[in-house]
Amino acid sequence: MQAVKEIEDGLMVDIEVFPNSDKFSISGYNEWRDEIQLRIKSIPQKGKANKEIIKEFTKLTGSSIEIVSGLKSQHKTLKIYDLSKRDLLDILNKNYPDFGK
């Protein structure tokens, strides 16, 4: 999975965001773009979508999250501090059983 890259102090994670969904969910993995697909409730207006992404990923992982690129794009890169790739994949597979399929 190329969307998740380990760095010295955590992970860099490439995501593709689909706004205006009925709930927050991680809906799958786009192998062609190497991005984790994310559905969010917020609309991309005045930073609402970015705030939801940070809030939900923080709640999911228990780690600090920062959006390092793509603030105004549906293609973003997150930095997740103090988490290994294996731990993130375990969290995603546990909370979203269809994620790896």
C-alpha cells in the first residue's frame, strides 16, 4: 500500500476525499491513485471538511494529525504523528472491515 509511508516521526498518508456523505467512513483504497478513499459529512467550505478529517482521524488513531498538502483539494496528504504503518492498517481493518477488499 503506497498511500501510507513511514517517516521518522510517524506516517504520511495520501487520501482522496468525497464530501457531502451521510457519515464519515473510510470507503476503500484506490489502487490506481494510491490513495485511501474517505467519505465525509462536511462540505468543502471554509475549512469544514479539513476540520472533520482531522477530528475523525484523531479520534480513530489517538494520534495528532496535520494536513500537509491539499488543503483546497480532494487529494490530500496527512501527517499522523507517532504511529506505525502496521498500527494504522490494523486500526483501519478493525474499524472498516471492507477496507482491504
